[in-house]
Amino acid sequence: MRVSVLGASRNTGRSFVEQAIASDTVFNITILARNPDSLNFTPAEMEKITVVKGDALNKEDIGRTLEGCDVVLCSLGAKISGLSMPKDMGIEEIGTLHVLDIIKETRADNPPRIIMVSSTGVGESNSNYDVPYVLRPIYSLLLKSP
């Protein structure tokens, strides 16, 4: 199975790549990375990964990442820290729309499986500054369990 991963440099995407490497069913993993030098995989893991240098905000970069894949994992998320709004706000929506457009344009007759993962502001992440300070009251109000 050939797997393409968007959002592989952190958290869920990184964990998925580690599990895919350990799997007997995945024989090719391609990831999109803005800065391949900052990827935190071991040398043994990197031998099993094809890295496409690019940005999920760029449709052509995503297109190169999806070439020939059977499965796409999209776990894109803006990098949030403290009080500031992230520079890549909206990357989830834009990247997802690019994935869907590319599949419609190039693989409509044989689309890959798509796995979408999204999470922010759930559970303890609210206290770990995963949500910008100004949005915390809204997240607490809207995501609180009844």
C-alpha cells in the first residue's frame, strides 16, 4: 500500500507515520514537509519515507505528494503558540480543498481512500496553549461536556 501523509511533522500525523513504518502492509510512505531538515524521525525511519519539500497551502506541492497513493492521511493543523494567531491559519481548510480538487481532477475514476483528522481545544489541550488565548472562552463554552 502506498500512503501519502499531510501533517506528518507533528502529533497525530507523526504517530501515523511511525505506525505505518512498523506495518507489514505499507510499503511506501510519502510525506509533505515545509522544512524536511526539521523532521524528527530516526535515520532508520527516514530510509522508509519519501519527503516532498513543499507547503500544504500550495496545490502543486500536494499534487506531487499524492501521486500514486492508495491512501491519504490529512492531519493538517495550524501551529499555535500562546497569544498569537498562527501564520498558517486556515491550512486545514485550504489543504483539504486542494486534496479534494486534485483527486477530482486527476483520480476521479480511481480515488484513494482519504482519512481526515482534526482536533483542537479538546480536553487538556485548552490548558496547554493549543488554543489562542482570545479564543479560549469560546472553546470552553462550545466544547464543554453537558
